[in-house]
Amino acid sequence: MIKLLITLIAAVVASVEPHSIPRKVLGQFRKEGAFEGGRPIPAHLEKIRFAFHRSGGYERWVLEFSDENRKSSVAPKFLLRYLPPSSENRSPRFILSLRSIKQSFLKLDRIKRSLAKSQIIRDVIVYPPIEDGDMSLELILKEEVLFEPHQPLETQGKLVLDLKPLRLS
């Protein structure tokens, strides 16, 4: 009976429905969740930026996108999931799935420099695109975090992820 209950709980947790990503900073850091946003259109992945916000005690990671012609900003459909440590994955992580990425212009040396300054993210793994330009990124964390994702405006072509160490909160 206990095994059946554990199996049912695991199935419910694994099938958590994603929330729509907030359009503005709400100041509501969370410990779990999945979020979706963007628009169902092709886009380029331009860059990943990093900044430390001393006043709030958090790191801000920003992914920037552009349209097919690289003339304006637009974010493709995406799904962001936070995975806490488990028996399979010792380190907590975010998995970001992106739809219809035409081309990635990420500079791995720039990402590595940002990682050297980060107190929260250990590594960023960029997986190559599969069919129709769908691709994924994995942000491997040094420790568990509180996070607040948001996507300012659909026309800005950004995904913002604010991260705060769980131990300091």
C-alpha cells in the first residue's frame, strides 16, 4: 500500500502543469515550479547575460532572443523547469526547453566568464538543436535556490531568471 501511494505521489509531482510566466517582477521567490512563455514563432538565441544585484542579494541571468531577421526582439515558446537535488541528480538544476531556435549565437567563452563570477550557477550546458530547431539548456546549480522567472514584455525577447541562495533566505 505504501509503495502504491509513493508511486502515485511521484506521478503527480512529475506531471506538474507549468504556470504562465509572470510579465513583471513580483518579488515572490519560490522553491519549485515550471513556467512557460514566449510565442510560437522562430527565433535566434542571441546571448546570456549575468549581473549581481547587491540590494536584493540575488543574481540575474537574462537570455536574449531575436526574430529570424535579427531586426527585433522576440522570445520563442519555452518551458522552464526547476529540478531540486534527487538520487539521480545530486545538483539542483534548471532545464530550459526552447522551440524553433533557428540559430544560437551564444559565446561559450562569455558564458564561462559569467560562471566564474557566479555564486549560484556551476555550469551551463547547451544541447544542440534537434528537429525543427528545438533545443535545451541546462543550468546546473551549486546549491538549492529560490528563484523568480519573468518575461518583461513579449516584444522584448527576454527571459529573466532571478536566483537567490536558499540558505540565505
